[in-house]
Amino acid sequence: MKKTVKITFCAMMSALATVVMLMSYFPYMTYAIPAVAGLFIMAALIETDKKWAFLSFAASAVLVFLSGDPESKFLYIFFFGFYPIVKALIEHLNKRALEWILKFAVFNAAVLSVYLIFAKFFGFSLEEFDEFGKYGAYILLLLGNIVFVIYDIAVSRVAVFYIRVLHPKIKKFLR
């Protein structure tokens, strides 16, 4: 594939991810929209390679930072945007237990990073979780990890669908 085709395709995926992120202003879409936007970066990874996918993510992250809903944009920048790339890199290890340990480490580091940013810049604190009881923050983190497993499986299935159905059609178009 020519370099200009790679640039064009990655730019289109970055633009689509950014446009999807603009929908995060709708109520109740805070978590779903960044997850969907990250799938466009996955398409860039499948059609090009990890270097181009990271460049596509970086371009979309800058645009999302300038225009997105605060909570959604940090979720995209610190996790959902780059996770499909990291997932592919981790899964090349072919050691299931180590892969899951690394995936959970990436997810929890992202969650804690977003929390720390919100605590520092938006005045968010652990006291917000008091209505869930003494262990509310830990329970939410545990539930987040459970949802992460479901998300990881969903990303794998979407990637398989993309490779089987869309990739052959897009490959013909990108020649």
C-alpha cells in the first residue's frame, strides 16, 4: 500500500473517530461513544500497521481534546482510543494469563489516570462514592473490570467481523 493511501485512510479514520466523539455530548453516551470511536483506530491498525494506527490515534486525540465532552474525551485519550492497538500488541505474546494480566494493568492504570486528572482539575474526590458505602469506589472499580472483560471480547469479535467482511472490500478500494 502506498504511503499516500495510508495517510489518507488513517486521516479518514481519525476524522470519523473525532466525529463520533462529538456525539458524546448527548446524555448517557459518556462511555459508549469513546468505545465506538476507538474501533476506527482498530480499522487503521488492520489496514496499515501499528505505527500508522498510533499516528491516527494521536491525530484524533488532539482533535478530541479540543472539542469533546470532558469525561468522554479523557476516556478516549487515556484508554479507548489506543486500547485496540495495545490489545493487538499484547495478544502477540500468545500467553493467555500474561495477556490478561497486562490488559488489566493497562485498564486499571487508565482508570486511575482519568480519576487523578478529574480529582486534580475538576475537584472530583472519593467522597463522591460515599453514597455507595465505605467500599463504593472499590466496588465500582471491580464492576469496571468486569465490563472491561466484556469490552475486550467485543473488540475481538468486531475485529474478526472486520477482517472477514469489511477488510476484503476495503482492500480492493485502497489499491
